[in-house]
Amino acid sequence: MDMKKAVSTAGIAFLGGLIALATTHYMYNKQGTFEQITKPSTQQTFHFTGQKTTASPGGFLDFTLAAEKSLSAVVHIRTTAEQVNNLAYDPFAEWFFGPQKRGQNFIMQGSGSGVIISDDGYIVTNNHVITGADKIEVTLNDKRTYIAEVIGTDASTDIALLKISEKDLPVLIYGNSDAVKIGEWVLAVGNPFNLNSTVTAGIISAKGRNNILDNSKRPIESFIQTDAAVNPGNSGGALVNTEGELIGINTAIASNNGAYQGYSFAIPVNIVKKIISDLVEFGAVQRAYMGVSIQDIDAKFANEKNISRLKGVYVSGLNEGGSAQDAGMKAGDVITKVQEVSVSSVSELQEQLSRYRPGDKINVNVVRNNKDLSLAVTLKTLDNTTRLVKKSELKKFTVDELGVEFQDMEAEELAKFRLENGVRVSKLKAGKFSQVGIRENFIITSIDRKKMSSAEEAKQTLENKRGTVIIEGNYANGVRASYSFIL
């Protein structure tokens, strides 16, 4: 019995060992399987947040390469401008508060960012960063400082091109803003609150955003929206992907208090490239139009107009003699593609058209009576021509006694400011105009209540004038002003 009991006990112990060993082996394999599932899952999540990513050995995104490429090519811009407190005469204020100070000069300072796009000194920034500046100072990441020249500006896209005298500068390579996807990681590089060379990270949260800029300037908007922190001073800085490629120029934020509250907006680099190319080649942007009145389509509007598809842009009207009318487009058509690129909103259509010049031929797909049509459209200017205009071709006239030079304005530029007529004050020196506080780039709409439409007309009007002169007009920021002096 003792022998049987011993054998039975040993058998039970052996069986228990086998069970424990099998359980341990099973649990080990389960843990190993869990690890194998977790790691690929984590890596896959990072992969889908961006089309191009750089991962560290630990599996996390590494922004250091993109930051290194960007920081040396993003500059700090400081501007100064002399302003005149040109208060109108107020007899009641004089009576109650004594003599009022008028015509007193003061200095305005501003700051922003810019991106070096060529090694010989071309820098892109926002138009609003340098508007009205008398002096533009550019500081590189290595602390070298230069005075910049303005090559050209475009208020409709809020782009400005500067130039400094230097060579062998670090540059940011253009990316492709059409290829960026919602959820992709991006970096915002700039100088917020004068904090030089600051990098923040976020994702692209939306594309094709509009109604961001001042509508009085007839903006062309299709912004990239991100949640990368952007604050005052970031304007004109770089939005880059994880490869360190420039995909946008940071321009604006959505905020109730002027500081970052979660959303920022950048101009797509594909728009920037075309604007910069025009400014370098012509000194002015060559804007192309189809000659249509358009609007977005929603479910309610589609039901009212019996439109079966919600994607596309509705053509509500055609301009007489415009490109669309010439191509056979009709009111009621729905534009769905431009050069095989789908468009689902007015902002997306504007973004596509902003890449072309007058005279360019494009294919436009429309839906008419539930049928797909392809139309060949030759784009035109606002005044229905295909002529490209260089800034140097605009007439200039000077009135030496007044210290002023006038310049003609293009029809497109007037339309941008919603003006029927106007003459630009292109240059000032010592004289009556500067004495009364008129600044360069002031747009004269009338002299003594008479509309001014050309530089020659303004020059002749003032040369033949004696007595009190009243000059009225607008500044680029939309402020209307009136000045008077005696000749």
C-alpha cells in the first residue's frame, strides 16, 4: 500500500507539473501575442496621421529633422512706420478742452515672420505684416540683420515678396499643398510675441477654409486649418510637413481675444508659388477670371434648384463677354472639376483658378440637366482681355511742387478695393502732400469732388489749381481719409 500510495502521489505531482508548465507556456504565448498586436497598432496610428512621417526607434514621431530644416530658413521681420495724427478740426473740442494737437507724428512698430525661398535673398511673408511700413528689417536665425526691399504685394491673397542683398542663404523647399491630408502632422515655425525661432506642432484639421480675410479686399481664400499654436508674430512664417517641406504660409488665427485659441490658418503653398512667380516676373499678379457668379451648394439649395448632387459649385450668373460665356457655360450649371481636379466649394474653385494667368486654356467640367459636360475655357482679366500687364507699364506722373508722384491703377486692383476709380500716390518727398499727412499708396478717388481716373488727370488738375484743394480717397486697409491744403 505504501508503494501504491507513493506511486500515486508521484503521478499526481508529475501531472500537476505538466499542467503548470502548459499553463505557463500558454500565458507566455498569450503575452507575446498581445505585444505583437500592440506594437503594430501603435505604429499604424502614427502612420495614418500623416502621409509622410519620421519615426524614432521608439516608434514616436520625430520632428527634429523638420525643425532643423525650417528654423534656419525662417526670418524675423520688424517694421517701423511714421504716422500722422491727422485729426479733423472740431470746434466743440477746442471750446471745451482747448487747442487740439493735429498733424503730430508718431512711430508705429510691428513684427512678423518670413520664409527664405531662394538662396539669393527672396523672402515671402504676409502683406499685412509689411503694409504701410517705411522700414523693413529682417533678422536671420543666425542673428544677421538686413534692410529689405519690397518686390511686390498682393492684398487678395495676403502675400508679399521681399528681397535682401545676400547670397548662399538657407531655403525651404516647396512641398505640395494639394497632397496634404486632414490628420497629417505639421509644424508652425515663426516668431510669436518676438520670441525668435519658435516651433509648434499640430495636425491639419481642415482644408479649403474661407471668410478669414477682409472681404473688402476681394480675398482669394482656401486656407489650410491647423491646431498648431500660432500667435501674433507668427504671421508670414512657415507651415511645414514632417519632411521639412513648405506647405503653407501662416496668416491668421480664429480668436476672440487676439491670441491662439485652437485654430490657425495658412495660405496653401501652391497658391503662394504662383503669386511669387508673377511678382518676380511682372511686378504684379496676373489674375485670371472665368466671368461667373458662383455660390456653394447645400441640401436645401439643391432641393430648391432640383440639383441631384451636392458636390460642386453653382453658377448663378455669367458676365457679358466673359470666359465662361464664350465657352458655352450657362446659368444653372454646376462646376465639378477644373483641369480634372474636383471642386466642392467656392473656395476650392478660387484656389484652382488662382494658379492660372489670363490667356491660359483650361478644361472645366460641369453638370447640366444631370449630364456631364467638358468645356474648354480661355481665362481672361476682369475687363475681358488676355493681356498680361507689367507694373512698369503703368503710367506715372510727378508734381514736383507738391512732392508727389501719381500712378495709374489697374481695373483688377480697383475692383479689389471695391472702387470705381482711383489714382495711387506712388512716391512722396518733401512737399504739400507729406506736410498734411498723406502717405504713400494712398488711393485718390477725387480732387475737389471730381473723380480721378488716371495719373495724368490728377497731375493736370493740381497743376492748374489755385486756392483750397480737397483730396479724398482710401488707404489699403479700407480707411477713408480727406485732406485739404492751399495752393
